[in-house]
Amino acid sequence: MSTPDKACIEAALEQLDKDDLHALIQRMVQQHPDLAGLIVPGEQKAVKKPHEPFNAEVYRLQVEKIFLTTDRNTWGSEARAAGPLLDIVDVVDEYVEQQDFNNAATLYEIIIRGILDNYDSFRWHADEGRIDLALESLEVQKQTTDPRNGPYGSGNFDVGIEVAKAAEENYPRRATEIYQRYVDTLIGWRGRDNYRTASQHLLSIRRLYQQMGKSKEWAAYIADIRERNAKLPALRDEMAKAKL
């Protein structure tokens, strides 16, 4: 994956502050109370604070080591991997406090990539999966002002779709919301290629709504898409080709 442009990263993370990251960790602890013991003050952290020059490869190796050394054959393996990953999230906090948004975004991408690359091997206990960490990390980077950078910033465009795919089984609602953000973004960008890709995401959204037993919600959603974009014949054509 290419390194995102610095200006795009700064635009994506201008709204990210310390409170956002604290809220992220608090939501994780609420969902998994057993993680509280991993973040209480005074415990020794495995990851150093960012007082040394940033080295992305060092963090990639740390994330890789977390997954390689975690026992995946016993109950609670996902929680044991989450602990040191949350330590690295704490390092992101430090970079944000220093207003080093470029390195903060790079480190977030490393965490998300590590979770996605190892997700299947941690599905021994599906209800305890760590895809929620990837979802929360992605949510922090959600774009609210400039759609030109994509739903989650230009540096995370492909990562967002991969998170959605990994979340479909256990978090279908969250996956649906991610796909919907991509549909809106792609339609807003205009162009037949973007409409074609948006239509493929609409197929995923329809499938997830049907799996959740929410056919009425799907009908209302697709009707709204058609109404809001009634003046885009190329979009209607691509949707028809996808049998939408």
C-alpha cells in the first residue's frame, strides 16, 4: 500500500484529539471488561512512549510479534492479543498529543493491517474476535468534512473495505454502515467506474440486510439512493446491470 500524502493525512486527522482516543479505549473496555486490567495506571507497558524517532518497521515487527507469540489454542487468546495492541494505541495517543498526525495515521494503519492479516487465525472463538478493535480504530478516522479523501481518509481507503468484509459475520450492522459510506463517497465522486464499484457495494449491503432480516430497511435505503441520484443515468445503468 502506498504511503498517503501528508496533507491528506493531516486533513483526515485534524479532528482527532486525546479525548477521541480515550473514548475508543473506554468503548473497548465496556465491551470487554476483562481488558480493564490491561490499562490501569501503574502497570508496566511493553511499548515505549514515542520519544525516539518514529520507525514504522519497528512497530510492524511489534504487531507481528504480538500475533506470532499469542497462544491461539486456549480460551481468551484474542483478549491476550488485544492487551499489547492497546498499548500501541496508547503510543498513537502520544503522537497525537505531539501533533505528529502523519506518524499517528501510519501507526493506526499498522494496527488495523495486523488485525486483518491475522483475523482468520483468531476465529477459534468467533464471539471473542478482535475485529471490534479494527472497527473502533477505523471509526476514529471517519471523515466528516471532506469527502474527497474517502470515508476514512485517503490512506485507509482499501483498509476500510477489508474491515467491512471481515466484520460481515459477527458485526453485520457495522459492516453495512461502512459499505454505505463507500457508496455515498463513490457516487459523489461521479464517473461510471465509481458507479460500478458502488453497485458492487450495494449488492453486499442488500445481502447483509437480508441476512439480518431487514428487508424493509433495504427497500427504504435503495429507494432513497435512487431518489437522491435520479439525475445520474449512468448510475442507474450500472445499478441495473448489477440487478439492483
